[in-house]
Amino acid sequence: MSPDRLIYMANQIGAFFKSQGEAKAVPGIADHINKFWDPRMRSAILAHWEAGGEGLDPLVRTAMSALRRPGTH
């Protein structure tokens, strides 16, 4: 999946949780990505974030630090 598509999807998740306020939105975004994204997708979005995260919404950027690396529990 292209990085642009993953950025779009992550930002859509962020938009969904945004109305809940940052305290709930950040863990909600991370939890959703951890539960429903394929490990390869998680790996790719984390790599993008680590490379600067261009295009990611600020809430999504914050949530990235709570994502699990594929293969970890």
C-alpha cells in the first residue's frame, strides 16, 4: 500500500476521534491502528512517521508513539 494511502487512512481515523479531545483521541487512534491494521501497514506508517511524518495530522503524529511494532504485544 502506498504511503499516501496510509497517510490518508491514518488521518481519517484521526478525524473520527478528534471530537473526543486529545486525551481520548490519541489512545483511540493508536488502539484502532494496532487492532485493525496489518503489521506491514503499521510498519510502513511508523517508518513514515520516523522519517518526519509529512502529511500526518498532529493527533496522528502524537498517537504514533503509542503504536506497537509488528511482532510485539
